[in-house]
Amino acid sequence: MKIKLSATLVVTLCLTVVGISALAALAQEAPRITKEELKEMLGNPDVIIIDLRLGRDWENSELRIEGALKEDPGNLNSWLSKFPKEKHFN
């Protein structure tokens, strides 16, 4: 019983580390812009700003970008079709 519990714990920890590593890698690859660059883009009808913050991160924030669309990153397929396919998203 003790060995089975230890093996389960090791597998769980390994999966957690792999998951965190994958998220970190994705975060590093995501394009980023400065707030100054974003300010220059505001008002441009070709720019679509999508706010993907979750739950309390979004609800408790006093900082919101005017005109940004709030979408759930976990339901990408449910809202992605709202946007033109020919658009390039960064």
C-alpha cells in the first residue's frame, strides 16, 4: 500500500512538473507588446483585443482595456468563429 501510494505521488508530481513546464514554454513563445504599443493600436478598427483573464483575475481587476472583448480561453472553439478567418492574431 505504501509503495503504491508513493508511486502514485511520484507520477502525479511528474505530470505536474511536465504541465508547468509546458505552460512556461507556451508563455515564453506568446507574442508580447508593451502598453505603449497597445495604446498606439487603440482606435484602429482592424485591431481586435481579446481579454482572456479568468474569473477573479478579471473580476477583481481595476484595469480593463476599453473595447476589449472578454472571452474564456478554455472555450476557444465556442468564440473563435466570431472573428474573421483572414485576420492574423498575435
